[in-house]
Amino acid sequence: MRPAILLLLTSVFVAACGDSAAPSAGEVHEPGLVRLEPVHFQENDSLYIGRVASFAVDPSDGSFFVSDSFWGRVLRFSPSGGLVQVYGSRGEGPGELKDPGPVEVGGDEVLVGDPGRSLLTRYAREDGAFLGSVRHEGYLTSIHADGETIWMGVQNRGRRTALASWSPGSDTVRYLGPLPDEFVQSSPLAGIYTGIQVASWGDRLLVGFMGLNRLQLLDGDGSLVDTASVPARVRRGQMKDLVRRLPEMEFPEMFAANSALFRLHRLPRGSFALVHHDQTIEGDFIAADVYLSLLSGGLRESCADRKVPVSADAQPYTAFRGDTLFVLQQRVEGEKVTAFVDRYRIEDAGCFSGASE
């Protein structure tokens, strides 16, 4: 019998679609979601998902990659849900994974973070061959491949940086991008809201922080160009005076104090999609409401807080490909646990005036 290693969630439901008219100044709409056919994974008794740590969709062919921290490996499923390949195995030797975290696909390589060991490990996409690892400083929470450069969301309080970049074949990892002062000043914030997300295009980077509403626009050298925020229309957002107030709370209250940014993605038309979770701890489980927000390419207009439907049985994990949002979930039926992916096409009609795109 397979163990059900799950973090249960409260149910959330689809909200109504936003108006199709262009917004007036200061008016906030919510994104549209068009439900597509779900994909059901074809697992078996020896190759199945134990505990999801991260989820990615291959930008080239739409196959699914699931980082499994229970078994210490990454599973690849075809766009129709068939099991295709396994990457890595539990261990601490070359090519092994102690506690796999973020996963991403970059060209013909699969990139897997092992945060506890401060390693980024590479595998051949087609046959799973180990291609090497690089060690980094700080805590790795996201990976974004852009051509020959691999960007990593790495919280590094010692250097006061938020990003690392590395090119395969190089011995040097660069650390850049300012870490917001709040993370340096507040150990509870840095320890609970560790995640840093990054999107890149041309010579620009957009960086988002779990626990903050603020985004940073950087140039390719990591210098700050601009800042922006995503309004919290329905979700919790960022609590006021959090540096002072967080240490005064008990842990469960700290955990639930702020919205947690889990995904940041640049859509094909140049706007940005963000996924936030409003989380709480209920007994032994994490419960969450999940929200999708859009930000215009000029970072000045938003379409905020569309609630995304998720299963009540397990913690959801999200990923993007093009203009599509993918939500990996698990469902419990008696002693059987099945994994499936809900798919939604993102629509922004009525979100932006067009002046900032």
C-alpha cells in the first residue's frame, strides 16, 4: 500500500470573471481563467509521487516535472500523463539528491535544487544522465533558465543579495540583486517567508519576495531600476510594520500573517502573472487559499486576486507555460492517492488600459 504523504488544504472556488471593459484609473479587476481538460498522471506501485516539493512544465513540449522530496528524485510525465523518465535518487553522492526542491527545465537539461546541501544539479533531459553540480551560498527557492544563464532565487542574508546566476561550465556563481531590508532586519520573516521568484527577459529581471507586496525591477547586473507592488484586493497581502510585529507573534500566527508569493512568470504579451497563497496551519496540515494576479508590462496596472480552485486533499503546486496556468494536485480516495494537473488559460481582457503594455 502506498503512503499518503500529503498536506491537506481548505477548498477554494472559482470567482466570477472580470468585466471585459477597460478599467478606469484606480479600478482593479481580476484575471480571467478558462478551464481546460485536466491531465491525470499514470503512476504505478514503484514509481509514484510521494511528497511534492516543486513542479515545472517543459516550455518546449509541455511535459511535467515533479520534484519528490520523499523519494529523493524527479519524475517526468508526458503531456498526456504517462511516466517518461526518472532523474536522480536518494543520497549525497554525485548525481544523488538528499532533499530535492525547486526544479526547472532549461533547453536539454533538467535543473534541480538541493537546498539543504546548497547544490544545483543538472541532468540530461532525455536520458536522465548526471551532468554535474554547482555549489552556491544561501537558501535556494527557485530556478529560472534563460539561454546560457541560470538565475536562482537565493536568499543570502550575509551578502544581502536575493539572486545568484551561473552559466554551465563556469566555476563562478555571481551574487546580485538587493535583498530587501526587511529580510535582514527580521529573522522570522527570513526564516518563514524564504521564497524569492525571478522572471527575466532581455537585460531586465523582475524579482518577487514571499511575504512582501513589493517587486524589484533590476538590470542584468542586478542594479535596482524600479519597484512595483501588486495590490492585495482579497488576499492578506503584507501586514503593516511586520519587522516589529512578527517577533511578537506565536509561530502559527507568524506563518499566516502575510500572503506568500509562490510563482512569478512573464506572459507572452509582456505582462506578468503571480500566484500567492494565503496559508494557515490547522493541526498537522497546511491550509491555503490560492490567488492569481496579473501585472502590466509597465508594472503600473494590475488585475488582482482571482481565486484558483484546488483540491481539498493536498497542497497544490503551480507552474506556467506560455499563457497557461497548471495546478498539480493529489486526490485521496480511500487508500488510493492519485495525482492530476488542472489547466487554465489566463485571460486579461479588461485588466489593463494598454498604455503600460
